[in-house]
Amino acid sequence: MNLKELTRRQLFGACGIGLGKISLASLLSRDVSAADSPTPASASAGLHHPAKIKRVIYLFMAGAPSQLDLFDHKPKLVELEGKPIPPSVIAGQRYAFIQPGAAVLSPRFKFNRFGQSGAQIAEPLPHLGEIADDVAFIRSVHTDQFNHAPAQIFVNTGSPIPGRPAMGSWLTYGLGSDADDLPGFVVLKSGGNLSGGAAMWSNGFLPGEHQGVAFRTSGDPILHVANPAGISRQTQRATLDLVSDLNRRRMESLAVDGIRSRIESYEMAYRMQTRAPELMDFSGESDETLAMYGTKREDTGSFAKNCLLARRLAERGVRFIQLYHSGWDHHSNVEGGLKSQCKATDQGCAALVKDLKQRGMLDETLVVWGGEFGRTPMVEASAALGRSLGRDHHPQAFTMWMAGGGVRAGQTIGKTDDLGFHPVEDAVHVHDIQATILHQLGIDHERLTFTFAGRPFRLTDVHGTVIKKLVG
Amino acid sequence: MTCSSPAGLLSPLRRLTLCVLVCAASTLVCAAGRLVAADAQPIDSSGSGQADVHRVDFNRDVRPILAKHCFTCHGPDEGTREADLRLDTQAGSRQDLGGYQAIKPGAAEDSELILRVTSDDEDLRMPPADGHPPLGEAEIATLRRWIDSGGQYEVHWSFQPAAEPSLPAVENPGWCRGPIDRFVLHRMEQNGLSPSAEADPVALIRRVYLDLLGTTPTPEEVDRFVDSDRPDAYEALVDRLLASPEYGERFARSWLDLARYSDTNGYEKDRPRTIWPYRNWVIDALNADKPYDAFSIEQLAGDMLDDATRSQRIATGFHRNTMLNEEGGIDPLEYRFYAMVDRVATTGTVWMGLTTGCAQCHTHKYDPLTHTDYYALMALMDNADEPELNADPPAVIEQRESIQRRITATEHDIVKRVLLADDGDATLQAAWAKWQAERLEQLSDWQTVAPDQMESTMPTLAVLDDGSVLASGDATKRDVYSLTMPAIDSDKPITAIRIEALSHPMLPAKGPGLAFYEGRRGDFFLSELEMSIGETPVTLAVGTTSVPGAKPGNGKTFPGNLFDGDGSTGWSIPGDAGQTHRLVIPLDPPLRLDQAWSLEMLFERHYVAALGRFRIDVTTDEHPQAMQISSDLQRQWLASKTSGQVSPKLKQDLALEFLRGADEMAEHRKPIDRLRNQIPDDVRTLVMQERPESNRRVTRRRHRGEYLQPKESVDAAVPEFFATDPEDGPRDRLELAQWLVSDANPLVGRVTANRAWREFFGTGIVRTAGDFGTQSESPSHPELLDYLDVRLRDTSVDGIGWSIKRLHREIVLSATYRQSIGTPPSADPDNRLLSVFPYRRYDAERIRDAFLSGSGLLSRQIGGPSVYPPQPESVVQMAYGNTAWPTSTGADRYRRSLYTYSKRTAPFAAYTTFDAPSGELCIARRDRSTTPLQALTLLNDQMYLEIAEGFADAAVRDAKQSGSDAKPRDIARHLFRRVLVRQPREGELDAILAFYRSQSEHERPWMLVARALMNTDEAITTP
């Protein structure tokens, strides 16, 4: 068959495909090879340039952790405590809850320096301190959105309005997945309510197989992956054999690829049924490993387990693994809130980086940590809402960190003004973060496009530049 | 597109360059993208036959080259136009550039365009070298031939009105059953193909059932059809199906994809909304075959029709299906803007097949749609408020009225018996007397004062007949009402003002506030209150309120909060919406208000919280109090106090008031409360309501499409290139709706016909279903598309006259549709020429509905609120809040799938897995993926297991009824027919029975067989 005559759908059909296994890269490479390219590309070679990494683990801290209390130390806020911020700084900024005249709130914690790089990290994050030299901090991230759902969706899809493809969907669309029997884009969730919801792992208008698969927090991790009560493994196998038999009979008179890919999809489903329990079974992990993640500690809850699961998914070739931990929206008592959320997440995050490093996987994995925006230098208090000593949403500046493949670790990029209000050096927009993640995977964010309803779309809309200081 | 604004990291110029790169589609990936999204077409796609292949066709051959390489800098967008040269218009291409011109007709070698694209000099060569690949040789040759042959521009095919094409001659006219077949066969013959044989009747009846009703025929219906010797058996079947009410349910689902229907608001909280009456309307309209022009006009502007009926208002729910962000702290006007963006995009897709999204941010790069055109189109739709409308079904009205009558009767009976009768309950009568005595002391003479002037930061205020003030229109999180009140002629100084918060049917949940998201709907929050005479502030004292429990320290009800300078405390009414309460604020000291005075009310919350309806009264009486009893009753009572006459009616009303509120009457209230709990909730559906001319909303162009960058105001108009006389063009939403389905819009007929075609063949005549613009794929059968367009618009007796049923009938009666399914020929691997009936998987809802109908479980009830078929709890657990999935029991478990509750942030998993949309975007074409998760769903989802049991039970029943001994082979045969409609072949039966026997240990082996059959490819794909 002449590959040039294939539509994407046919090719996928011919390959028996699902869950984003086949990539645009392999499609493109076939096209290129048909057009006399001597070396067919592969996913690991990247789509547009050689990839530095194979996968991404994105630790999404939903609710927006306070950068001013954890990473971006501003002594000036102590000095100004109780006074309003000059209107010239506020300059018409819209706030979610507070009025622009709200008073300054000083940092809630002591900061310490860690590692050779001397990174400044606040007290509630001691484990992060241990891996400070493996991490690059970006203190100058900013976004367009000042409400949770749109801001979270914006980080994940490049648009604040639900309906666009998620980053993970773009990645499996562009690169496919190395996972044989697991989805290429997996979402894990812990903590409280997640504002952005399913829009953050939606395939949007990309083909359906690129939808992120959110592992369920109760019951089967993947919907219906376990056989229902009363259906044994033997019965399931016999059923699939009958189904396959009947499908093959149909194919005798109807030689369409759709039937072949349906047969394949059932076999893959069966394999997934085997692999899923094995994936979720931590009994093979050493005590050391379990202790490092803290999976047995009460207060780390499911986040630590998700971190370990992330590593296991990474080992199995999953392209994009996203952990959401909700509970960072500290409109009141930012101090107490941070303490408990840091306790729940700090150890797991650090353990994941250490574990990947020990296993030689850190170089090929990009670990990203961050929320959807920052928090105000001003205090939030409201009698009607029963709030005090909190911080409101602050899109102008917040901190993220990255570790692993291709990241120049042990540095802090960007600087904010004395109030931590605006970036004053190396401002990094959310679209730049997206461009950089794609870049590390060998994708030029301006060239990964998909035409929907008459116009080409991309993750970074019409914006975004790769953060050279971070990965150059 | 949403070019949202990061704070100035990139210069505008840089942004534009990037934008150009995206839209130019000229990079390697985009080239691949075309391979991906479109295809390579081995077939001749011109539709005009082999003879014309060498003629250069501007639209087919030239425009794509110019669009790809030139329009970015020399196209419609003035903002990015270079060298003041435009190549998208003939006039532009002929412009004198100083002794030469870009295109010199008939002289390619003298045309600057050719010189530039072929130049060896990098500085001269176009397009510029930075990232733009040069033109290919074939492209240059095409341009040369085109210019040499005159270089004429032609309007893009879809922008030209369709002319009725003549029927093409075909070699095999005997195959054709109607004009459709002539066009289809002609294209086959041009490409050396011939049609397939007619499908066998069993396949045909299953196909046409699934296509017209979305369900499967019963074995009896199949037998009747197969055995019929009527020559018109198929026509009769089609007519019967078109008349079935299930037809409306089937096509409503497709329309709801376009309408982005959902039962929740979307975004973070994703709370429920009531808009199923709109879904009912769609089903009813399709079943009644409401002509597509009226169908469209009512949905876009039913409220603006003369004497608009309730049904026509409900239809405007179409554009109320936009999402509503209820997150705390949002800017509500920003999300209204996003909803408008969605409305423009959806209108463009549905009625024009045009993507308008590009022009939200800048003038379209390819299609002649300017940035201003976009906002002019938005302005046509922008002048509406978005209220709720009572859509109680007659049964609900009847039920409510009946219960209300019983409540009234019961109340009257109780007060008569207990309070009014001489032999009533003496204790309660004493309590009532005490109650009256206390209140009688509190009665004051209140006089309503209507404001002379009203200003507000956003909502529009109007005085109603009773002197109350009604707010409408937009509102923000911090609104201020400034009321100028008239001088009051009074003997004594004014001692207090009274503010009454009142309900109104136009308000969210009837009010009294304007809150429509985040907070309780109908909520308000009065934060601060100031009164002054001229420039002089009036000192106010902490007053009283009828709201219970309003003590100091209560931040939401204590009247003293109004003067504490803290916007986060105030006065409001906790509890249910629709209540009326009063606030009495004394003047300290009392003052004569014998000159104009003013009131300023601040409403501040993290959501919209201004009062929706309120009334201001004043009194000169001493010690006025806020009372719970209604103002009317207070007035009557006061009058009786003066006259000394208590009418029996007043006495009864006071007794009723005592019954409804007093603690002492709690026991007597119980039966009434029980009745009250049975009153069905109002069904209030979301509708559009045009604003009055006096209060037109101003639509502004938004620079780069950003909400925070409003620019000049824009007059309402359709895009200029449609060449409607500006004096004549639509000026409002209704005129837009009428224009969209008029002959002035060349696209609507083709877009509508194309959508219908896709319903039956899986792929449109234009494959890019949502896009008919200059970048769209050429139609596979252009003349057929034009023919269907002309037929649709033809209102003569023989015409289709916008009847969608007639259009569907013509398609399913065609020989093209009746072909058997098969493998596409290698010359046409995509089956664009339809020489076989196309293989495809059915959509999620039809898969389930087919199983429900086949198993006999399907509930045939039409319309109504959404239902909850079983799905794992973990699906909604992923969503925000403690969302429950109240799994339906009984027949509601087995309703048609379009009635399944659609929650945007946790869509019904069994449907999304099969590519069903979540109601976030207008979807003109669903994807059809094949994934292992689909296999797991059909195999293991409890919902499908239940249906499998239904199938098994039915098959056993069938076998018993058919008089056989219910031998396994018989049962298997019945089961097979119920799932797959056709008769099994013997080999298939053998395989099934072998499986059945291997599972004999299982409790429900027939369920296992049914489950296996439901998982076959054939069960979910076209026959």
C-alpha cells in the first residue's frame, strides 16, 4: 500500500491502535521515508529535533501554593506588614476576593539555604531542600488567569476555556507512547476538589485515543479494567476468543481495517487487564523505597503512593504522567494550610526525583512542579466568609521548579520585585513553560498543530518561547 | 481564537509573526497535518470530469497556492499586509506598483508575482526565506498557466449561490432511483467505478432503523419487511419510520452536539442547570418537521417574533447552552464575553460552515472576514439578557394548582376551626390575641417613594407600577446604586426608611437578588448604605430587619453592618430564594426630607450580589419596626386600626399569618408542610430575551480578541463580503436569524445538506464538516451538493422546502444508500465516491440504544428531565464537589441515551469512551476512535451486563414462545437476531454453542453469550 495514500485514520486502523500508541512522529517518518528520507525517525528521535527526554511527570499543585511563603523570600513584606500596597503597583489588577487596598502580609515561615546552589526554600519543605541541586527554580512564572478553573485549564491546554486538547494529548498525538498495554497519558489525583476537572485531560478535538486516562481514586484504577463479579479470567478469555472468531468471519466478506483494529483493541484490553493489577501492586518494592516515598505514613496519604505509581508508570513507557494534588487554595490561614499540604507532598516529590536518579531514569524524565498561579502579598480577610490571614490569587508571579532531563539544575531563574508582585527579570509565561516541555521532547511547539473547524490550533496558541536559561 | 494576554513578554510584532506562522500552515508539520487531516486523493475531486483536468480552476488550483504562500502578508488582513499589496482580490493583484503589476493578465513572464517567486536572488524572492519554503515547480507552473489564461479571480465556490445543476448523463441510468444517484454514479463512472449490489433486506432494515430512529427493528418487523411482496415495501417502511416519534429523538442527539447541550454549567463547580425543556423542543420540532428556516429562526431569536409563544421562547435555549463559570471571585462579564465568543463561533459553524474564530483576534488570513466583521457579527447577537422562563409542563401546572388548592383549603379550615370559631382552641386563640396586640403596636404608616433618578455602576434600574425598582441586564461583583429621591411633603419629620427586598419572576430563581452563579441563585448582599441630602450626609441608626436572628456579629444579616465601612459584611436573606424581607433604618435624628435626597447602596461580594427588586418606603411614625408580615397586610391592618373596623377577610388573613409563622401553630402546620413539600419545583428553563432599544448593549472590538482590551464600539452587521446592501442588512438578532436562512446566505443550504449526508454516509460531501471556507477540502460531489441546496430551498410542491424529513427521505430512498456494505476499491480507498455503502462504527448513544431496543428493555417515554443510567461511582467522584450520581431505577434506567444526564466535568463515561462530546464546543463531526477502553466498557460495564441479561431473558422467552422446546440452538438463534438482527449462519451458531457449552458451569451462560455478541464488531457498526 502506498503510504502517501493513507489517511491517518486508515494508518491507525491498519496498526490496530488505541490509547495514543501510534504517533504523528511515526506517521511523519513514514511519510518522510516515502519521500526519500534515508533515516526514518522514531518517537525518541523527537518530532522536529532530537528529544532530550522520553517522558514528563507533572506534579500539579492545584489551588496555587503561596510562592511568597515557600520559595520567593521577600523581607520587604515584613517591613510593610499591615500597610496597603501602592496603587501604582496594583494598577487596576482584578482580584478574586480581596479589594486592592488590602494590607501586606509578611512571609509565614523561615527560609533556609540548601545545597551547593544555596537555593532558598522555606521550612515546610525540608525534603525538597535535599534535592535542591537537582532542581531548577523559576520564580518569575506568570499567567493570564486569576481564577482556578480557567487558570488550571490554561496551564494544561493553553486556553482558559474548556474544550482544547490537553498537553498530554498533544504529546501522545505528536509522539505516541512507549507503553504497550497502558495508556500513554495517565492522570493521578489526590487531595481535595480539582477545579479544572476533566477538561485538563481532555483530548479536545484531537482523535479520541489521545484522551488522558484518569486513574480512579476508588474501585478499578482504569474503569472496567477488572472483570465484573462472576466473570472469571477463563470466561473472559473464552469470550474474547468467540468475539474474535466472529469478527474474523465478518472480515472474510468485509476487508476493512476497522474490524482488524477492533480485534486488536480487544487483545490490548485483555493485556491491560493483566498489566493493571501488576502495576498497582507495590509488594515488589523494597522497604527502603517505600520508606523513601513515605507511602506508609498517614499524613502523606495518597500523594506519596501516586508518586511511586508515577515512577512505575514511567518504567512502563507512559509518555505523560500527571499528578494533581489539590488543597493549596489558602484564602485563610495560609500558614496552617501550607504546613499540612507540604507535609502531604514534600517527601513524595523529593523521593520521586531521588528514585528516578538512583535508577538512572532522571535524565530521560522531566519532572515539573507547580500550581496555576501565585498568591498575593496582601492579606485576605473577610467576616462574611470567615477568613483571616490568607492570601488571594495572584497571576503576576509565582514559582515553579523542574528537575531531570536536560534541565540545568542547581539554578534559580527569574526575579520578582521587592514585594514579589511582578517579575523584574526573566519573566516566564505559562506558554513558555509549555513550549519548553514540548521542546525537551523534541517538539517545536509552533509546528505541532491540528486543524479543527477550519483553522490550525496548537498548545501554545500564538505565543510561547523555549526558556533557554533552563534547558539551553 | 483566544489570544489571551500575557503581560507584555513579547512585542506585538513578535506575536503577529508567531500568529502568522501558525495560521500560515506552511511548516513541515502543517504539511504533515494536511496529510493527516485531509488526505491524498487519488480520485479526481473536481467533479467536472476528466476533460477539465487541465483547465486551471482558480478556486481548485490557484487559490490554495496563493493562500498558502502569499495571503499571510498580502491577504485580507490590513494589519499584517506588506508593501500595501494584496493578492486575495483581483483588483489588488492588478494594482499599479510603479509601472508593473503583480499579475498581468495573459502575460505570466511580465507579472511581478512570477518574477518574484522564481527569482534566484534571496532578497527578491518571495516568500521571504525566513522559514517560508519556496514555491514548488508544479505550483509555479500552475500560476503561470493561470496568468497566461487570463488570471481571473473567482469567488470561492461556497460563497457563490448554488445554481441548479443539470443531471449528468450516466452509462447505467437503470441503477438510478433518483437525481442523487445520477450525481453519485456519474462520479463513479468518471473514475471507472461501478456501484455495489443492493443490500439484502435484513441489512437494509437494520440500517435504516438505526439511521432514522437510532434503534433496531424487532425480529417480527424484520420478517414482515422481508416477507412483504409490496413493491413499495421499503418506501412504506421509510415513511413509517419518519413518522415515528423516535425519529425526533435520534436526530435531536445530533443537533444537541451542535448546540453543545449539557445539564450542567461547566467549569469548576459545574452545577446543574435546567434546560431540558429546550431538548424537548428540539425533539418536538424535529418530529413535527418544523421547516429548517423556522427551526433556525426560533432557536436564534424566537423571543423576538411577533407574539412569541412560550415554545418559541424555550427554543432560544440554543444559545443558552454556553458554559457558566461559577467559581468564586471571577469577573462575570469576562465569562459573558467568552459565552458570546462561543455563540459567534457556533452560529458560524452551524449556519455558515465558516470558522469565525480567527477573526476574534485579527482579520482572517484566508477567508474574507475582518476583525471588525467578527465583532459586528457578535453585535447582532449581543443585545440580549439571559433570564429564565417558566416551562412547566401542563401536568406540573395541574399538579401544583391542585396541591395549592388543597393547601388553601386546609389552611382556611384550620384557622376557621382553631382560631376563628367560638369553640376553637382557647389557648391558641389567646396566643393569637397576644400576637396581634404586639404587632398592632409596631404598625407604622409607610409611604412608598419611587426614585426620581437612578444610576448604577452596571445593572439597569427601572421603576415598576408599585413604586418598586427592578434591576436587569449585566452586573458585577461590586455594584453601586445611586438613587435620587423626591422631596417628601410631610407634617412631621421622617423617622425611618424601609427597604424591602422583593421577588420577581424575571430574576434568577425569582430573586430578590441578581446572583446567578457561585452564590445561591437570587441572592443579594447589601454591604453599605449611605443617605444624604445634597452634600450633607444623614446620620442613620442601626435598625431592625424581618430576617430572623439578625444579631450583632452576624456578618450577613445584622443591619449595623451597613455602616461599618467593611464591604465584606452586610444585609442579606439567608435561606431559600424568592423570599421577601424588610429592613428598617431610622434617621438619627428624624429629619424633614423636604428637598431631594439620595440613597447610595453598595453591593459587594465575590459574586454578583446586587438587589434585583426592592422598594423604598418612609414613615413619620415613631419607633417603626421591620415586620415579617407583608406590607399589604400591614397597610390594611393599620387602616382598620384607624377605622376601628376589622373585616372578616382581614381577620382571616391575620389568622393565616399567625398559622404560617407562629411557633405555637407548629403542630397544626404539619399537614400543610407535608402538602407544601409535594409541590413540584418550577421548571425554569434558560432563554434569551432581547433588551429594549433604550438599553442596547454596546459591543466593542477587542484588540487581539482579549476581553481586557476593549476598543471602539462596533455596529451590528453581517460580514461585509456577503455583499448585503449595508442599508438592507440585518440589524438585530432576529434579522440575523432570518438572513442566515435566506438566499442572501449562500452557505446555509449546502452546510445543512452536507450535515444530513454525513448522518447517513458517515462522511460529508465536504469532509471538513465545520468548514466551508477557502481552506476547506473540495466537495467530493460539488454538483450533488448544489442540487441538494437548491432542492432544500425549493418551496414549490415538488421541492424540499426546508423539510428535513423530506431531505432525509430522498437520501435513504436513493440507490446509493441502499447499496450493500463492502470493501472500498483500491482506486478509492476512502470510499469518497460511495461505490460501496461505507463501514463505520455507530456513535455511543446509538450503540446503547440499539442494545436497549434489541433486548426489549428500552423505555419509550419521550422527553422530560435527564435520567441516570448506572455507571461506576468513581466517574463523578473525579468531579468537583461531592457530586452524587443518583442512579435511576425502573424504566428510567433504560431511557434513550440522549436523556442521560450530561455533566460537563464528569461526562457519562460509557459515552465519552466512544467519542461523545461533553458539551463544551459545538461539534459538527464526532471522531470515531477504536480503543481498548471501548472494549473494556462493552465487556465489563455493569450497564451493559444488565442489558446482556435483558437480551438473554428475552431470547429464552422468544424460544419458549416460538413453541420449540427452547433448545440451546433455538435460544442462540433468537439471541443472535435480537443483537445483530440478521439470522446467524450455521458456522456462527456452532461457535456460539461451543462457547455456551464451555460456560455451562456459569450461573447465566446466555448472558455470557449475549455479552459476547454485543462485543462483536458487527453489533456496533453499519450493516
